[in-house]
Amino acid sequence: MTISQWFTIANVFVLPFWALMIILPQWDWTRRILTSYLPFVGLAIVYTSLFAVALTPESAKILANPTLADIAQLFGQEQIAAAAWVHFLVMDLFVGRWIYWEGQRTSIWTSHSLLLCLLVGPIGLLSHIMTAAISERFSSAETVAAEE
């Protein structure tokens, strides 16, 4: 298989997990599927394979002491870009799974944060942190009002 095919497979592979977390967060099968680390193992194996193909003495030297210009040049190579993209997919899905489970644990709405995490990872994480803080603030205010 070509690097382009692995890239496409990895992109398609993560979509059902995101769809379950965003569209069917309360479904029993969503919870069952998201207890597993197997999706991350599969993606990590793909990443490791792509990284091994992309790693050369030159790229290793750049990664050992990176500059922005060197990293930009590296990302212009198909093998490096594919490995980096799968890296993003793995980490974003891992963070998305954490957001999902935090939402399940605390009963906080997470669909908006998960969608943002899918599209622009760290912004989704920030969205969840802000949503949790706002929810906690309102929950605390309601508890105080109920006690009075």
C-alpha cells in the first residue's frame, strides 16, 4: 500500500469514533466501544510505520535540534506529512475520548467541544475546559440558592 492510501485509511478510520461520541453519546454501544484502547493501538502502529519510513539520518538530525524553517521543509515531504497527520489523528482522538468520558462522568454537554476537537484539536479541549468551568459555576450557584 502507498503512503497516500494509509493516510486515507487513517482519516476514515477515526470518523466512526467521532460520530459515536458526537451524535450518540448516551448509546450503550458508544460507551462499550470507547472503553477500548484498540483504536489507539491501531493508529499508533500506522504512525510508527509511517514514522519509520520517513525517518532518515537527515530528518533525525533536524528533529533532534529543530528550527521552524527545517520543520516546515520536512513537512513538505509526503512521508513526514503523513506521519505528522496520523500523529494529530491519534492525539486528537485520545483527547476527544477524554472529553467524552469527562462529559459522561460529570453530565456536561460535550458535542460542541468534541466537534471542535475533531476539527481543531486544542480549541476543542479549551472549549471543554471552559464549558466545564461554566457548568460548575452555575451548578454551584444553583446549590447555594437551593440551600437558602
